[in-house]
Amino acid sequence: MSTNGQYVVQTVDVSKDLALGQVMVHALRGVTLNVKAGEFLGVIGPSGSGKSTLLGLIGGLDTPTTGQVFIDGEDITNLTERELTRIRNEKIGFVFQFFNLVPTLTALQNVALPIRFARHRKFDPTGRAMELLTLLEVDDRANHRPNQLSGGQQQRVAIARALANNPPLLMCDEPTGNLDTVSGALVMQALHDVNEEMGTTIIMVTHDMDIASQAHRVISLVDGRIADDIDPRSAAQMTAMNLLREERGLE
Amino acid sequence: MIDRVVFFITHSFNDLRVNKQRTLFALLCIAAGVAAMVSLQTLGVMINDTLTGSLQESNRGDLRIHPESEYAWPGFIESDLEDSFAESAFTRRGVAAMQTWFDENYPGSVVTYRQPLEGAFAGWSAFIPERGTVKSFIWNFLIEADTYPVYGKVRSFDGLTLNEMLQAPTDIVLGENLAEDLEAQVGDTLRLSGASQDFTVRGIVPTDTESGFRNSADGFLAGLFGFYYLDVSAVQFFEDTTPGQASELYVRLGDPSKVDEAQERVEAFKRNAISTDSTTDLREQNAVISDQVDDMVVIMGLVSLLIGGIGIVNTMLVIVSRRTTEIAVLKTLGVQPGEVTLLFLVEAIIMGILGGFLGVLGGWGLAYLTKGVAENFLGQSLVFTPAIAPAVNGYVVGVAITMIFGFLPTLAAGQVRPALVLRPSEAIIPQAGRLSAFVALVALILVLSLVAQGLLGDLLDDVPYIDTITPAIGVVYGVLMALALIAADIIDRRKRRGRPWLGHAVSWLVTLAVLTGGGALVGQAIPALLLVTIAFVVVGYLYVLFWLIIWAAGGGRFREIWPGVLVLLLPALWPLIPVLIVILLPVWALGRLIQRVMFVDFRIAMRGMLATKGRGATTLLALVIGIFTLSVITMLVDTITSAFEDLLNDAAGGDVVVFTSMPSTETITRLRDKLESERDLLDGYAVIASFDGNLSDYRDVSQNRNINIRMYESIDGRDLDSNLPKLTFTQGRNLDPARDNEADTEGYWPVVVQTKDPYSEESLFPYDDVEVGDIMTFQVQSSDTGRRTPVMFKVVGVAEGAGLWAGSDSRLYAPLAAFEGIEPSNVAAVLDVPKSNMRELRVSLMDVPGTFALETRYLNDLVNQIVDQFTSFPILVAALALFTGGFVIANSVALSTMERRREIGVMKAVGLQRERVLGMLLLEHSLTGIIGGLIGVGISFVILALMLYYMFQGELGDRLPYGIALTLMGVCVVISLVAAIASVWTASGEKPLNTLRYE
């Protein structure tokens, strides 16, 4: 299979089966998806629809049962754990719902972490970390530990950490899911800034249609398959999506 | 790279600081193990320093000359040493001749000697009438006060020398240990058994003046029982001791450097009669003792450290399991598996470094505190020095063990899948890939063997076939590692489709060859591989056993253990199966029953125990090793001493023996009159006289044959009215006062025979075939005139055992009336005296000259002291193992409580009071303590019962130390509860909202 250079992410007929106790669950069923460089993609879907599984496969956290995954033109499907780790370090940044900052490190140390473990170091860890914290307006909290930061501050530190090695792809798993409205808005603004100013491709998984509608493109997953692929800026498509949302009981 | 290492260190320190309680318990685990090892090794160094101190003073001279063997003891040597030595070396004239010889050959030399008191119990007991204190089995040193010792000075606490204190024959100088027991003060009057004069205490000298390994066995016993000095002129007050009959000579050479030459020349005089010990010999002997002490403390210290290692495994497992999400995040950010492992390994190493440091300080402290135990063991005072070598040793080994034991859990950390970060609710304790874990485990064994080898040195070199066994083990390990690696590679290749196989097949063969050969070489170089392999196998078996016992005690379900049951398919485990069935089935049935009938809190406690079987098994391992060792030693000691006490009372026929120094019929009469006059103080008494003579005729009635025999024998005559020995008769009966106080119609006196010789414990002719009805004729010798009187005896009873008792070494006894008109060779009495009357009786007996009352409990004290001495050090070591185990348990409890904070929060959220939650948790941990106690004490109890069964043929009832067993069980429960209370108390007081929100 050849890849198109304009896509940062390509999945080709990807399926993933998970064993839950004695039961085999088909979490993803033949998902094919192309994400262009600089695109901001929202992924929505009800619980158990396969959002997190898709995120894990694209992020190189897991390997598909069948199909292929390309990141920045590189097939990561059969890579070893060691090679996948390198890809994650250099090409992918992660932002999680529960922030997942290392509790014993300060904000600055957390952000510097991926740079310290990069095989080819492109930045000075402390300088780059401070630069990103300033960009995300949490530089005044640089020497505080996670438990000394608010949820919104923690998430902005997490975004800074995800951007540390200047990856082409940012994966966000419910980035506002654990935040109040004001903090959520600040985080979304930060993601938009990153997408626009740094040209970073963003894939964001969320339950929240309002949050998803801030993306350039939204796909909805149902039962492990892509049910819709729309442009939220198109009023007709959004109306259709909202109707579907109500019908499927989404938020 | 340096940047990463700095990060690892900073991160580890942060983690340790943030999780204070967990860190503290883990550090204590390591510290306890290291402390046990450092303290034992420090004691070893102190012992070595003492042994290798002043050799001339320890040897009491450059040369020490003594009889070659027990058969050449003073009095037996009658021939000359050389022409110039006209008499035996060990007589007064011999000593003088020896001095002359040394003056001629080694000018400036000094010869002195020491002599023992001889005769039955002469000088063995001391009594201070005005204080009513008595001490028995004490050691006497009769010396020439102006020359003894030839090196150094013996000084009293008042600063006086022996020469200044022993001015008159009745002056006596006491060792401090004896003076303390007698509550003696300078100026007190003191009576010695067998002495016709009382003595005056002139001074008290420190115990280690004579105690310890110096002066060979004498010094050892002097330290154990107490000792005193008399001038040789005091010999006149003791009947059987010949003046100047030395037991050892001590020589200070004019030129000590000629010691080897002098030794050679002295030994050439009379090769078979004397032997010598020079300072050179002593140096060599001490080197051997030092090595043995070193080996012992190293092995025992290592055991403690291994117990501490269990704590490390637990701690690292919990650290890893509680940080799986963090690990997954790190891996998501691009941290490689090896780096994650390294990160946690650095944390383990930091804990090892900090814990080791604490352990060194604790070890020195323990060595200082337990110095007394080692002194008791050696009978010699030790000087405490915080030695550097043991500290470095313990520290390095402690850090190494922490690294080694911490490695497997950290390997698991590297295996955490990063996808976990997306589904934190699925967080489980990561399992290292089974094959890589197996390879790591084998590598661990090899590294641990290397550490052990460094400690053990050449200790295992004498094990038979060691040169074959350990390379073979090495080969097995090599093959297993290679197969595991190949299997892992095959699985990996299959997963990643389309990769070439041929190159890998070649690499597999190379791996197999290299690891097999390498294993053989490692085995060849590291004999300790054998020890570590055995330790791993034993610990592995115990772990499985304890795991199953917890499962059974908790009344677990079969589905929880069926994968474990598959392990029993291994043929090596088949012998365990019946044991498991016998133990597990009843325990499981009981567990199920309790689950049904007990109150709910108890059931929850049991389920809590069931939920953490793995950790419970390691806790039990730590607890059982310590408590088992301790219980085996203490219960064995108690059983031996109580059995000995019973045997002694039974054989003697009473609890007090009165000795006399002037055997005669008059003494018999006076003693009997005195005892009769003090009848109110006594529960019973019997006077016993021993008579020497020859067994001249023996008539075997059943075979109807006469045997002419001429055999030296002694026979006891005793009062029959009370205090007869309580013997087990194989034939016939004991003597009977109603009918045995006179000869029968044929003129035969009744006699009881014990078949075994009191010394050799053998039944020799004619006693090997003695039967009731056999007739013996004795030519009994009167001790005053030597005249022999024939007395005929008929055997009325044959008893088991040997006839040795406190007063005589005869195996025959008959009515005293049979010996009328014959002067005895020894007179004594056995009494039953209430303890409260002892003092009054002693004072009263002073009216009969030369008498000395000895309570059999003092004989028992003697046994106790010997047993205590030899078991003190093992008990110390067992206690140290238990001490380490205590910290491991505390750590386990802290870890499991930490893991169960959420569960505790839920219990409180549904309305359970803090006290109830606390009660349940404590109940759970006391159950662990009870199980540990039952196993540890139970196993030693069974071993003891089996031993007693074979020793006493079923008379077990009153000998098994039930009290001690129960106490030790209690100790187990207390240790578990004390270890639990700190962490459980805090956890149960936590607000439920906190735990539910943040856990």
C-alpha cells in the first residue's frame, strides 16, 4: 500500500479485537481514515464505540489485529516496542482527560521529560519547556507540582509536554472532560493556537459535541465503524449531526 | 546520558520523599537485614581481636606443657622425661628439674605450674555460712602465687596481686563471677567441699582473668561456672590431693623468639607423655577459630539479609503496581522499557544505599547491645569497636541484595503496556513477560551466587563432588536460559510477519552453545551456586506451601488454585503431595466451616487474607524462618534441662546430696544422728556408703554355671527406709525396707544391678547377662586396714541405665546393713528437703566436719549453664532473624493497607465505624500471626516430639514444653499486631471521601 505524503495519519481497514474476560469484543471494524497535515479532527461516539481504541492504535500505544496504520508516511503496524516508543517520542504528543502528569515532578520537569528521553535531542530541555509553558501561559507555575495546580493549569502543562519535541501530531483524549467550562474553553483555545500557529495536526476524542464542533472535521464512531465524517463549519451537516446525536442519545 | 541518570536520581528521590511511610518501612526492611549482618560480623571481629590479642598472656606463657591425654593425667605419669628430669614433669620435683633445664638451655626462663584438687568433689562447691549462699561446680586453680602467671599480673579490684593476697594457706581469691553468685565480700569466711579448714576471702579478681579460650578447657569452664585461686600450700587441707601434682606447666623463655626451638626440644623428651602448646600453636588455633566464627556469622547474616530481601521484593512490587499509570505515561512520552526498568532500579539502589547506611549504624548498635551474649558464648570479655570491614561488607552486600531482589519487580515495570494509560480502570499489577522473567530469575540466581561467593570464600570447597555439581548446575541454568531466549525470539518472529528465519536459527544455536558453556564456567568458578540454588528451591517450596495454607485457612475456592495445582505435576514435588493433603485438607475444611459459622467481621478478615495470598505467603516466610529457629532452640533447651532434672532426682533418690570428706563408719553414725535430729526439716533421707572391693565369684543361676572372676568393683550400701532411686526395672524389683534389711536364710543379701557402665554406657560382662536370682560374691575392702571381707549377694532387681549419680559411680546397691564392720571409701546422704529449709539445714550440718550439702538443682544449673552458653549465640541469631522478619511484616502490612485504602474508604462510606474497621484489619493480621506461629512452632514441636519419642520411648506427656510453645505462638501474634498497628491505625482514620476521590 502506498501512502500519500499530505496525510499525517492514515489507517487502512483497521480492526482491533479485545479480550474482556472470556468474551471477545470487536472494538474496531475495518476503519479507514486519512488525516491531513495541519488538520484538527474531532472524534465523537458513545461509550464503547471504539474512540479510545482508535486513539491507541494511531498513537502507537497498541497494535491492530488486522489492517495498517501509517504515521507521517511510516507504517507502524509491525514495529517493535522499541521502534514504537521512538515514534511516540518524536512524532506524537498525547493529552489525556486526567492530565497524567508525573506527580513527583514539577510542571517544568514534566514538560522537559520527553526531550530528555529523545534519541536525537532537538531542544534544550529546560529552555524549550519554559518556552512552551510561556506559550500556554502557565510559566508562573513552572516550579509547582501537579497537586499544586488547578485542573486547567494541569491540562495546559500536559499540552506543553505533548508539544515538547514539536511532534507533527497531537492526540487528545477528552482534553476538557475533567474541567469546568471556563478551564475547558481556555484549553480549547490553547489547542487552536497550537494548531494554527505551529501547524500541528490534532486528533481529539470527545463526548462533547460543542467541543467537537470546534474542530475542522468531525467523525463519529458507532460500534467500531465510522458512521459520519462531516465538516462542522457546514450548517447543513451540523444539523444532520445534531439530529443523529439526539437519536443516538449523545450529549 | 548523564542528564538521564540525574533525572533518574532526582525522580527517585522525589518519589521516596513524597511516599514517606512506604519509604520508611522499605528502608527499615533493608536496614534490619544489614543490621543483622553487620552486628554479627562486628561481633566476629571483636572475637577475633580478642583471640589474636596478647598470645603470651592467653597461653599463660611462651610454652604451656601438659599431659598428652586423659590417660596421662597427673598421677599416671611415673616415668622420667629424660635423665636430667629425675621425676615426672608434673610433680614438684619435675617442675624444679624443668626449671633447671630451662636455666641451662634458655637462661632467664621462668617455670610455674597450676594444680587441680583431686578426689570426689573436692573444692567443687563453696559455701559462705554467714550469708547462706552456695555455688557448686566451681573451678579451682592452685598456683604458686609468687610466680603465677609468668606473663602479665593478676590483680584484684583493690589493685592487689595474687602474691599479695595469698599470704597464708587459708587465703582464697575469688573470680568475680563466683563472688557475685556467693555475694562474697573481702574478709568473708568461705567453706569448700572436701576441705578440713575454712578459708578467708582476700580478694576478688575480674572474671576474664582466667575465663575464655585462654587456658584451654579450664579457662572456658572457669568462665562458665566461677573460679577461685588458692596457693598450692592449701593442698594440705584436702585429703586426696598430692602436693605439687601439676596439671599444667607454664614457661616464660628468656628469649621468647626461641619458642619453636624450645618446644621441639621439650617434646623430644617424652613424645607420648606430654604435649606442649606454644604461642605459635595458639596463633594457628586462633586463626582456625576466627575463620569458623567468620563463616558462621556470614552464613547467619546472609539468612537475615535474605529475609530482608523478601521485604524489598514486596516493596518494589507495590511501588511498581501503584505506579502503572505513571509508567504507561512515561512510555507514551517515549521512555524505552529498559529506561523504565532502570528508573525503578535506581530507586531500589537509592533505597539500598540509604537503608544500608541505617543498617550499618543499627548493626553497630546491635553489636554493642548484644556484646554480652557473645561474651557469654565465649566466656571472655570483648571490647566493642565499630569495625569498618563488617560495615563495608554489610553495606555493599545490602545494596547488592536490594538491587538483585528489586530487579525482578522493576523488570515488570518495563513490561507495562502504554495503552494502559487510556484505560486506567484496567490497571493491574504488570506481569513481566514470563520468558524474560524466567531468564531474569536465572540471572538473579547467578548474581546472588557471586555475592554469596564473595562472602563465603572457600567455605564450600570441602563439599564432596562440588567440582562436578556446580558446573552441572551451571549447565542446566545455561540451557534453560538459552531455551527461554530462543522461545521468546520464536514468538516474537511469529508475531512480526515476514521476517527471515535462517539467520535467527544460527543465532539460536550460538546462544545455546554460549550459554551452556558459560553456565559450566560460571558453575566452576562459583561454588556458592549450589547453596543459592538450594536456598531458592527451598524458599520456592515454602512459598508455594504457605500460599496454599493461606488459601486453605481462608477456606478459598478450588478455582483460585487450579493453575497452581498444575505445578504439582512436577515429579520433584510428588513427595510433597501427601504432606499437602494431610495438612491442607483439614485446614481447608476448618476454613470453610469458619467462613460459614463465624461472625461477619471475622469472615471479612479471612477474605482480606485470601485476597492477598502472595504477600501473605512472603510475610509467613519471614515470620516462620525466625520463629521456627527460635522455637527449636528454646524448646529443645527446655526439654533437655527438665528431662535432666527429672533423671537426676530419680537416679539420686532425692533432691539434695550431702557429701563428706572423711569416710568412716563413725561419719555414717554422726551423719545419721544429725539427720535424725533434724527430721523436722526433712521429708526423707538415706545414708549411702560406697565400698570398694572385688567381684570374686559370679553364679549364673539360669545357666547353672559358676564363673570365677576377679574384677574391681565398687558397691553402694544404703538405707532402705526412704529415698530409694526411682529406676525402671527390666526384671525383679527395687529393694524393700520390710524384708531386705537382713540377709536371707541362705545368707545372701539382696542387691539391685544397673546393667550399664556409668562411663562407657555399655553393658559388659558379667552385667550383660545379669538376671534376677544370680549370685555374686564380693571381697569388700575396708578402707582403713585394707582387709577384705566376703559378702554374698543375690540379685533381686535389674534396672535400666547407668548407675552414675551425684555421690558414687557404682552400678550396684544393697542394704547398708550388709556391710557392717567394714570401713567405707565414701559416705554421703540423699535427702528430700523443702527449699525453705535448706539454709537451716546447711547451718545445722556444719556440726558434722567435712560435710557439704549439694542440691541436685545445682547439677541442673550446671547443665543449664552449659546449654545456655552454647545456645546463646544461636538464639541471638534466631532473634535477629525474627527482628528482620518483624520489619518485613510491618512493611507487608503497610503495603497491603496502602493498596486497600479504597476498600477501607468503601467500608467507612457504608457506615462502618473506625473501631470496627480497625478491628477487622487487626484480626486479619493476627490470623496471619496465628498461622505463622502454628507453622513455625508446630514444625519444631513435631520435630521435638519425634526426638523425645526416640529418646524416652513414649514418655512424652510431661516433657513437651507446651507453655513455651504457646508463648512463642503468642509472640508471633504480637509481632504481627505490632507490625500492623501503625499503618492500620492511620489508614482506618482516613476520611472516606479522601480515599474514594484520590485512590
